[in-house]
Amino acid sequence: MKDFSFVTNSHPAFIESLYQDYRKDPASVDPDWAKFFVGFDYAVSNTNGAANGAAAAGATNGAPGALPVSNEQLVKELAVYRLIQAYRKKGHLVAKTNPIRERKDRHANLDISYFGLTDADLKSEFYAGQVVGLGKATLQAIVDHMKAVYASFVGIEFTYINDAKKIEWLQNEMETTMRKPLSVEQKKRVLLKLNQGVMFERFLHTKYIGQKRFSLEGGETTIPALDTIITTAADHGVQEVVIGMAHRGRLNVLANTLGKTYEQIFSEFEGNATPDTTMGSGDVKYHLGFRSTLQTAHNKEVNLQLTPNPSHLEVVDPVVLGFSRSKADVIYESDYDKILPILIHGDAAIAGQGVVYEIAQMSKLRGYYTGGTIHFVINNQIGFTTDFEDARSSNYSTSVAAIVESPVFHVNGDEVEYAVKVAEIATRYRQEFNEDIYIDLVCYRRHGHNEGDDPKFTQPALYNLIEKHANPREIYSKQLIANGDVDAALATEMEKSFWKDLQDRLDEVKQHPLPYSYQKPEIWWQSLRKSTPDDFNKSPETAISTEQADAIFKALMAIPEGFKPLRKVEKLIQEKQKLYEESGLLDWASGELMAYASILAEGKDVRLSGQDVKRGTFSHRHAILRNEETNEEYSRLSRIADKQGKFRVFNSLLSEFAVLGFEYGYSIANPNSLTIWEAQFGDFSNGAQTVIDQFITSAETKWQKMSGLVMLLPHGYEGQGPEHSSARLERFLQMCAEYNIYVTNCTTAANFFHALRRQLALPFRKPMVNFSPKANLRHVRSQSNIKDFTTGGFQEVLDDPFIDDASRVKKVLICSGKMYFDLSEKQMKEDRKDVAIVRMEQLYPLPITQLEAINQKYKGATWFWVQEEPLNMGAASYLQMNLKQFNYGVISRNPSAATATGYAKVHAQEQAEIIETAFSI
């Protein structure tokens, strides 16, 4: 027997007491009880006004304030109310959302017996019907209504939301809007988009038999659903839609959502690549991006962007969000209602890829907010060859949505009208509440993972069902014909149109590409050019004037009147001022802030994010000060010039993958913003390796996507163990080719200043990976004279300032980063004028010209590359492969599986051996 004690054990006297408390103060009782009493009062007032009036007067049935029903009826009313609430909460578990097979029993427990009700109660009338707009109604009518609303072809998860306004909004949409029929015009549009989706797949299946296309067959309802989202969004003020998706259905979306012509897609199928559409290695057709300007069904113009995406499925998610945020900042004045990100997921990927959780946690954070994302899941019920029961532990692939209280619609992919209604509601929800929302389109995959794969090897029973199943267009056409004369005529007309359009495509009838108007940042990108090898012989001039440098420094050090920073920080700032005023020197942190400030003074923006970047992991930056009395923030870069760019700095959530992807996306949207991500320790960047491999180091070669993103990776061996020493320099150097990135390891404040300014001074954009110091942020010899900021530019190689007679030099030690300070300390202490220490501030592109000049200067000397890293790491193997112009040895730690030792004494001993070996003759 089912347990319904939570209802029957609520003693009538207790319920009546609660009712009296409610009437005195509705906020004093549990919200769930309050909802029941509200509906109950309203129902009674509309069906028995006299009784309600008496209750209001506090004198019903002779008992002041008593409930106007018997105790037995009250318990039954409460049971029916609980039944209604249960359908709202768990109806999705029994909804007919699967077009192919029976739903798995998720133990929804929605049978009336679970609530202490019996078949004998089905004909009884209950006031609780008013809660769902039925008035006083029979239990049978109430149950039928709840099934129709919450357990038909759409299920909704939303009752975990705490905001009553959102819950009420969604309930209203489910209980009213969802039940309204589509107009004839809407049906015509739905069938048109279904026709297009099906026709495209049929065409490719006919013309390119056996070729991989990752078809949308089985999920063609995606096309009218996306059309509805875009149309509704434009009706509600959206001017731009940014879409990210993996390869399943991508070609169909390109053709039928973004308007890419069949001819353009065919040329990619034929393997033809024209010089103006790809460079370097290029990429496969189902990874490419596209942009267009679309006229919606309601004649609104909207800009559409589909970002390129590799086969690492969900990696594109944070890129889309960063791109959208950047566009909102630069074009729409941070009005997020004007730009809509749509992420199209596969069910296996959204459940299995951790970056989805990361972007969910980012969705409401100040630094990463985009006004809400529509997540659209093409739920094929299978990942590659894996059934969903082996692909996740949660009930749904979308269960991640609950962590941030995002509602989820589950909809049957064969029921296109329901899918369209869901799409429209979801879009209005996003515009109303500016939060994420999910649509789970439960459909199927007609073929295997690709068109050459036989799915029956692993799913014979499922694919026996799929083989016999009609596509959504055929199902919808039959529904229209069955509905009556108007719909039948429409279906017949569209059927003829479908076959004619398909024949036209097979006959290669020309389509006209959609006209496109370039946006402001896209025009900025067009003003840049591709790099050439000659561009890397010498860096451009990036100095600022003495007057500007002095003014910027003073602005950075000034603290507003009445603002009280922490005394320790105030002392640091005073020490920096004293250093500058007495000796004209700037330390590392000042040099970095000077770079940002000078860029802002030129009217360009700077965005910096990462864990604890406002102060800096090593408490050196202090870009933002805190008032020790009020906790108020003050940005030291907010008062640089009268008309300056915007400085945006955000302490990130504890994420590398999603945050770096977001910042990369931000950087590709706007070439005139310096975008920087700083790892807390450079070692942690390996958590974002997919973003680094698939976007940062290769996107220009694959997709012609330039980026000026800067990665700051704290790096240096200081006895802090294997997770706080190495930013994996060797990995980045292995990925270096075709002038794809800059890899730097700066040792002076001025050179770092010029490296940052170079990012926006170049006539092209390249990502820069800088291996940043940790302890050496405060090293006295990392300081630079103000003259180094007001002359020249970035120096790829720094000669030894300690050597005054090159003819005496017998040994040249080449190194980079922290190793220089350790070597030069011994050099100066022992006055070794016979050993020169040359710093490679840039490791890629290799500064061959500069190295050759130094080689000529120290003729006859023996050369060694000296590194802290083990021999199998660091720059050693990269240099041995690429720097063959000179003869040199390598001095390093012994090869190691881990990057560094975790024992301070062992570290000190190893470091001492490297230095002793380097200076031995």
C-alpha cells in the first residue's frame, strides 16, 4: 500500500490553525500551505460567496474564522491540491516526450491512490480545481487537465526555482499559452522549415552517398524550433544571435537557419578551398563558422553568427559566451537584451563534459554574465554508440540546469507544434528574466554516428524501431491533413513545393547568398592584415612620451580623497612613488599597470580576468583597492584620462577551461581590446588544454580567426613542488609553427610593458603566452628606468649589461626568465667577466637576427642553453630542433616524470648544481 501519511496525518485541527495564521498574515505560514489557502479561498469565493463572506467576517458555522468546509472535505481538498503540485513537479517524468520508445519508469508516483484518493472520488467536485483555472471541478477533470498540461508531449522541470515570480510565469505559460493552437500562418512557417530541414538531408544523402555529414535526420524539428527562437528573439529586441554547436546537424543549420547557400556547402563537400575562405591547413566542412543577416518571418533584421567549433563538442560553449559578452560591451553598450547566445548540445556531451557545469556556474557572475543563454539539446538518446543508461547517472542529460535554477523543457521531437511553442516560451523567458533556460528536444539519430557507421552493431533493437519510424515532416503533414480542410490544403501545397525545391537543388539551381552588413568590430578586423615572416624580425616601436609616462604614473599612484586603503597596500604604493621620484625606477607591477593605463589613454579597452587578478595571486598588482572601512572598491585605472577606454577586471570562479575559453571568445570579437587571462599558477593552465590546442594555437590556421589574447602563466622553480613550478613551456613550444603565437618569458618591467603594448600595436593579432615571474616580481633587477618606457619597443633578446669587454668572454649562457637572476647573482658575486648571460625574452618566433648579432659579438666563446626545467621539458628540445645555426650544449635538471621536486632541500641542491655546472670552465 502506498504511503500518503503526509496528507492523512495532517490533523484537521492543525490545518485549521494554520488557516487562521494564514488569514492573519499569509507570510507567516509555509509558502506551500499559503498557495493552497490562496487557491482555496479564491475557489470558495467564486463558488460559495456567502460562505466566504462569513469566513472573512470570522464567523463561519458558528466558529469564529473556521474553514467553510468539513474536516473530512478539507483533507480531501488538500490531497487534490498536493496532486496538482505533484504534477507540476513530477509530470515531466511521465510525459510522452520520447518518440521512439517507452519512457523509463522514474517512479513519479502520480497515481491518485498515492494521495489518499480513490476511484470513488473521481466524480466528486473539489474547490482545488480553481488553482489551475478550472473552478470547482471533478477530480477526473482535474487529473485529465494536469495530464494534458504537464504530462503530454512536453514536460517541464521548474519547481526547484526559488523565485515565485518565475514559477508563476512558467505555470501560466504551461497552463495557458501552451494550450493555444497555432495560427494557419504559423503552421505554414513550421511546415516550410521542416521541409527545408528534411530536404537538405535528403539532397545530401542522394548526391553525396556515404560521405560524413553528421545529419540531422530524426531531429529535423530543430530547424523550425531555431527559426521560432530567432523570430521571437527579434520581436523582443534581440539584434544579434550567436550560435555554438558541434557537428550533428551543423550543415543543416548553416543552410536553413543562417542561409548559407547549397553551392557554398557543396564546394566544401567537393574539397575545394578558395584562398579567401581558408588558410593554412583549413578544417573539415562540419567545423566551419558562418555569419549572415537574416530577415525573420516578422520582417525583423537580425545578425546571426555561428562560431567555428572542433570535434571537442562542448569546448565552444565558453567561446560563444565570451564572444557574446564582448559584442554586448562594444556594440550594444552592455545591453544584453540585444544579443542572444544559443548553445546547441548533444545529449551525451551536455551530460558528460565538465565545461557545461563550469559555464552554468558562470552564468550569473558579473564578469561572465551574458543576459542568459538558450541551451538547445538535440537529444538523440545515444552518444556515438553508447545508450543513455551507460552515459549518465542523472535522470536527464540536462540535469545540470538545476544547479542554477534554470528551467528545462523536455519536448517530443515528433511533435513539432509543441516544440515551436516551447521555443517561443523559452525565448520570452530569457528576455523577461535574463537567465539560462534549456530545451531538451527528445528525438533520434536516423543513421549511425556518421553516415558510414552501422548503429545496429550496438543498438539493434533501437534501430529496428527507427527504421520503421516516419520523419517529423511526414508526421506533421499527416496531422495537418487529419485536422481538416485548411490544414489539408496547406499540407498538399507544401508537399508539391518540397519536391520541386528538392529537384531544383539536385539540378543545381543557383541560390543568391544573403547580403551582409559588417558590424563595427568586423570593420576593425578588416583593417588588419595577415602577418608575414618579415613582421617578426623586429618588434614595432611601442614607447610613450615622457610627459605621458609621468602623468600616467601619477594617476596610478593617486588615491581619492577620503578613500582609506589597507595600510599595508598604502605603504606599498608610497614605496613605489618614492622609488620613481628618487631613482626614476618602476617595479614589475607598476610597469604592467603602466601598459594597461597607456592603452586605456589611447581610447582602447583592457579586460583582465582570472583567479584573484584584482590583487594578483602574489599580491603585486593591486589594480583594485579596497576601502578598509567600507569595503568599497577603487580602480586605480579609472582616472587615467578624460576620454579613456574601459578597464574591466574580474576575479574569476575557480575554473581554467571555461574562463580561458570565455576570454578567447572575448578576444576574437574585438581587435581593439587587450584581453588577458592570468592563471593562478601557470601549471593550472593544463586544465584548459583543449581551448589552447583547438583555439588559441590553431584557430588562425584552421578558420582564419585572429586573436590577440594574452595568457599570463606564473612560472619558475622556487622549491614549491610539481604543481607550482612549471607552466609547461615545452607544450606551447611544440605547438609553435606558422607564426601562430608569441611565447615570451620577460625579465624586466619595461620589456613586459612593451610586450603588452605590442599586442595592439601590430597590424595583425597573435595570441601571446607569457611565462610570468613569481618571486621575481619584486626582484630589484626586474625594475626598469622610466627611459626604457619612453624609448624603443619590445626587445626579443637582452644582452648582458654586466659585460664591458666582449673579447674576455669565454662562455655564453643563454637562458630565459627566472634562470637569469639566479645565474647573474653568481656572476656578479664572483665578478665573472668571462661568462656572458644572454636572455631570450622571446622564444617564439625565434629571434634569429638578434641571436646572430650576439653570436658575432662573442666570437670564439662556448655556448650553453641553461634551463631550470628537466631535460625532457622546458625549451631544450625545441631549441635543439629549431636553433641549428649555433653549436651549444644544454645544462638542465635530469629528465623527470614530474615537473619538479616537492622537497625544498632537493630543489636547492638541484638548482645549485645547475648554476655550478654553468660557471665551470
